[in-house]
Amino acid sequence: MELLLHGCCAPCSTYSVQELSKDHELTLFWYNPNIQPYQEYKSRKKSFIRYVGKIGIRSIIKDEYLLENFLEGAMSSKNRCEYCYRIRLQETAKTASQHGLEAFSTTLTISPYQNHELIKKIGDEMGDKYSVNFIYKDLRDGFRKSHDMARELELYLQAYCGCIFSEQERYEK
């Protein structure tokens, strides 16, 4: 089955690609307008593109840095993470549908810090909306392995989820 895999970053993509490619023909998808500040966005995108080149996998890069839109949406939402999941999973499902792919997924499911139930719920909603299957796979057991793989490949490793709010939480702790 052909699957469009949303990659939140290169490190999370490493193990996710390894595991999901066992059962699916993958295309990696970059769409992360949540990442701030702009230099961080550029660093992560550059690392993602470098990773894609190293492993020779098909990819689609949707390069949109929509700071104002993201901040407005996150601030007006009751749950900023839900908003963030929703915009990225919607764009992934829509892109999968436009490219005639059967399914989509996300590397967000590798993180022990993400709300997996909410990701699955939104993924299923977006799958229904765009008539593509959402494939949920709990990859948390590979989280540390993904970091080891990223180090081996000399990929950029970030220190926070992506948005300015998660960066603030990192320093507050």
C-alpha cells in the first residue's frame, strides 16, 4: 500500500521510515508551519531534505512558514497541540488524496510526549474527509533508537517539539 508519511523532523523519520516501509511503499512529506523561530524551521527542513537524500526516498516538500496563521490558530484554540496536529494531518491527508495515494500517517506517533489518542482521532477524521486511510502505528518503542540513528547519520537533533510554546516549556523546566 502506498503511504504518505508526514515527517515532523528528520530524527523522528529515521525509525518511522524503517518500520513503516516494511509494510508500505513510502513517500515522505514535509509540512510543518508550526516550527519556530524561523532559523529553527530552516534547520529542521534542511536536515529533513538531507535525510531524504541520504536514504533515497521519494518526498514532497510543502515549504510554508505561516507564522502569523499558526500563532493565531494556536492562540484561539482550546488546545494548541490539537490545532497543530489538525493542520498538519489535514494537509497530509489532502496531499495523499491529491497524489492518488491510498493512505497516510505521521512520525508524530514515535514520540512519547505526544497525545496518541488525539493524533489517531484527528487522523481518522482527516482520512474520512479526504477518502484516504489513516494508518496509526505506535512507534514509541523506537524513540531512543531514532535519536541514535539520527546521530549516526549526522542529522540535526532539536531540543523541543517545534512551536514557540514548547520551546518556552523546555526552558521553564
